[in-house]
Amino acid sequence: MGGVLLAGTCQAPFDIGESVSAAGAAAAKAAALLARGHVELDPFVAEVDLSRCNGTGNCVAACLNDGALTLVDTNVEGQTVQRAQVTPALCLGCGACVAVCPENAININGMTLKQYEAMVDMIVAETEAA
Ligand code: SF4
């Protein structure tokens, strides 16, 4: 799980010395992260195509990480409508939202639905040729 550092007996049965050592190691990892002053995010996260999204909310219901995907009010041609919005820092890149969107309005960066379909077509073509 991202952003959680484990220490002590939640990892395994430890005596007090081992627990203190694990706590020190976790503190050192946290200090190293904070010292950088920034966090690098995984680029392979979901992205919503707003020209296709119609705000069904299926993706929000399917999302595996609370807050990674939300419906937000957006102004489209003078009307307030709801559209999906990804919070990249919380997105796991799992693709659960991609699978349930009836409009194909969500893709994972670096692994779009078109790329995935092309990969499956090639696998099927190679299987048929063999
Ligand atoms: S890729 Fe997974 S974590 Fe990210 S928005 Fe979609 S369902 Fe949520």
C-alpha cells in the first residue's frame, strides 16, 4: 500500500530490540521521502476523455481506491452536468474503471483500450496462423 511504512510486530513477531530497529528504519525511510521535497507519481494512471464522458458514475462505483475517481460538477454548453475526474495521486492504475465505462471514456495512460485491443487482435491472429 502506497504511503504506509510498517514497523514492529505488524510485520512479524518481534522482540523489543527488533521492534525498535524496525521503527528506526521506518523513520529513516519517511525522513528520506520528506527530504526530497516532492513525490514522484506513477504515470500509468486513469485519464478521463471529457468529450466522451456522460457522467454515469459507473467508474466511481467500481473504483478500488476511495477518492481516486469522483464525479464533479462541470459546465457544458451552459448546463451544469457531472463528469468523472481522476485524482492521479490516489489512482492505482488498476483499470477497474476502464472496464465498466459504457462510453469508453476512460483509459490508463500508456495502456489505452485501443492498444489493448490491438494486442489481443495480434495474439488471436498468431494463434489462428499457427
Ligand atoms: S484505475 Fe483503478 S484506482 Fe485508478 S481511477 Fe480507475 S478504478 Fe480507480
